[in-house]
Amino acid sequence: MKQNKNKMKLKHIILILFIVALAVAFFTNPDKQAHKEALKTKLTEVINESMAERQDDVVTFNAWKIAGPQMTEVFLQNNFAVDDYKVLSLTKINWDNQSYIVGVGAFGNVWITKRLNKELADTIIDQIENTVNDALPDFLKQWQ
């Protein structure tokens, strides 16, 4: 009989701890702005690494140096989303008709995964490069 009481106590303690953990997760789930800041920091870092390898492409490299932060902000405005599940949230990039989960938010933190890597950054840079090149006057395109 005593063992049953101990098992019941243990089950109750585990249940209480689980409920407390869910409550803490709910109240500390990061907001959309926290996801955006974490993604912006990581995206800028990855794109800067990629752009360092593209220094030979003078037009794109200099366009990034001049307008990189603004381009990143526009990209995030158009392609960033958060799926909020109340106790955790997912950072997503909607790009090229696909949705990529690139981060997880929980307990007041946002962790950006390794899925946001150079390959995805190169795809984004290529799109930005095409947009910049399309916007250039013809006389500037000769230096590409």
C-alpha cells in the first residue's frame, strides 16, 4: 500500500512539474520581434560571409556594402513569418514558393538553426543581385 502512495506522489510531482514547465514556456515564448532580430543577425552574418566570396562582382558587392541592411530589412518584411504555438514558436522564411523553418523560439530565446546556411544565403543573394541588375541603367551594366 505504501508503494502505491509513493508512486502516486511521484506521478503527482511529475504532473505538477510538467504543468509548471508549460506555464513557464507559455509566458516566456518569444514574440515576433525577438524572432526577427535573431534572424536578422544570423542572416546578415551568413550573407556577409557569402558576399566576401563575391568581391569580384563589383556591382553586387558594392550594392550590398551600401544598401545591405536595407535589403535585409525589405527581405525580412516580405519573407519572414513566425508560427506561434503558445509554448514555442517557429521562425520561418517563405522563399521561392517554399517555407523554410530556420529557427525555434522557447523560454525567452530564439535559436536559428544551421538550415540558414550559405546555400540559402546564396539563393537570396542571387535574387537580390538580379533585382539590383534589373534596376541598373544600361550604361552601368557594362561593369558587371
